[in-house]
Amino acid sequence: MNEPSGQSLVSDSHVGSAAEVPRRLGNRAVELILPTLVICAIVLVLPFVVPSFVQSIVTKMMIFALFGVSMNILWGHTGMPTFGHAAYFGLGGYVAGVLTVHVGLMDFWLLLVIAALFAAAMAAVLGVPALRVFPVGSADNPIYFLLVTLAFGELLARGAIALRPLTGGSTGLSGIPYPTLGFPIDITPRVYYYVVFFVTVVCLFVIYRIYNSHYGYALRGIHDNERRMQALGYNTWLYKYSAYIVAGLFGGVAGAMFAFFGGVMTPNNLGMIQTDIVFLIVILGSASVYIGPIVGSVVVIGLEYIASLYLADRWPLIMGAIIVFVIMALPQGLGVMVLNVWRRLIRGAA
């Protein structure tokens, strides 16, 4: 009599553990897929129900969300905070703008690829000397890496000023027109809104898949304990170098879209001023979660617009005050808070 009873207990245990799998998958789908679909649906219908200036703000939010997530490949997932990521954003924008204005190349998709590859190539060149000052175990004190990447950004900004015939010098490259899409649709601000939405969603999905691949887990391991990863046989320098290139590539994509969005690129888009904005986006949103820079982009670009209406000359002061407030009051960032609130709602409903 005891034997059947024992078999029954084992059978019930297996059934229980098997039943846990679809429940966990369902919870994960609700936590991840449902909000993604809802947000995408809202963004898709937004231009039909809001004024054109709100549509323009949301377009900029999407561009800077990609910009912030690309920077977070280095900061949040590899443990390499940088002051020079704006260099690749500005470089992508300048390449797209110069090819459009001076060469007459108007194919959007080709311009996007060229700008991304050019930014990645520059990251490959500058990544070698940058990583020479970021040895093993320096994640807790990356001051030299920060200064070197800052110098690279300012160097490229000075180069943009010096190349006046191509870049317009200190006044910037203006009059960048909308490109063509390769099919008979004229690009208007609304059409470009959807183009930016499509490119941003594709890039964010690719980055998300990178994060959740073996390569992405290796980057997280380097972030947590690089010496242990080396002891396991990983070439951590190569992983950090490739992450630097990947971040530069997606930063270049964001910069190219920004060039067509605003129609102008200035040397400030390569240097510290632009870096301050993306730094604030990542700090405010949180570098520790994937959605952090996306949340940070929405808040920062929204606040920037409000400040431009009432306190345009005080925006740098406001930005500095926000950074201090977030570090003191919300050290984990808004992204973590939003994620925790959503999970509590889902678990409460369950």
C-alpha cells in the first residue's frame, strides 16, 4: 500500500512543477509583452489625436530613447560609464547630413546604414586607446576612461568646427532635408514620425536580444566581476571593445535620425553638452534596467520642452538640479520604480 502512495506523491510533484512553467511564462508575457503592445499602440495612434508639436516632441523622445539605450550598453551592462558617447551620435548625424546636402544622396535606408557603419568604425578606432586606460578592475574608478572619452568627443567637435566647407563650422550644418524612402511616399513630419518609430522599435528589439544572449550575459558578468570572468576563460577586453563598437553603431543610428528630424547639426551635438543630456536620461531613468533610458528620455525631453517655454536660459541649471535630486532621492532611477509598480499591479491582479 505504501508503494502506490509514494508513486502518487512523486507524480503530484512532477505535475505541480510542470504546471508552474506555463504560469511563469504567462506572468512574464504579461509583465513584458502586454505593456510593450499597449505603449506601441498608443504611440501609433498619437499623431491623430494630439497637436503637431506633441508629435514632434514624441519623435524626439523616441530618438533619444534609442540614444540612451545605446549608451547603456556600455554603462549599465558592461560597467563602462562614458562622457564621449555623444561623439557617435553627432558623427552619425553629420555623416547623414553631409551626404544629403553636399553629395545629394537621398535614400534614407542607405544613409542610415552608412551613418551607423561610420560611427561604428570611429568607435573601433577610438575604442583601442580608450580601453588602454580601462584595465581590469577599474569599473569602480573609471575616471581616466571618462576623461579620455570626453576628450574624444571634444576633439571631434573641434574637427567639425575646422571642417567649415563640409560641416558649416561653428554655426553648424543647416538645411538638411528629409530623405526619400525608396517608394512613392513624400516624407512629412507625420510620415517621419512613423519612420522613426519603426527604426527605434527594431533597434530596441535587437538591443534587447543582445542583452538576453550569451554575449549579453557575458557583458553583465564583466560588469559584476571581470576578474572572475577572466578566470572562466573569457577575453574580457574583446567583449568590452566589441560593446564599445556596438554602442557606437546604435548611437550613430540615433544621430542620423536626429539630423533629419531637426534639419541641422552643430558641433555641440558631438561634445559635452549632448553628453550631459544623455547622461541625465540614463541617470534619471536608471542604468540597471532595460527600460530605464526609455523612461528617462520621456521625462527629460518633456521637461526640456517645458523649460524652453518658460525658462529657456535656465535649462542647464534645471538639468543640474534634476541630477542632484535624482541621485539623492531616487538613486535607483525612475525605471526601477516604474518596473516595480507594474510588477506589483500584475501580481496583485493575479
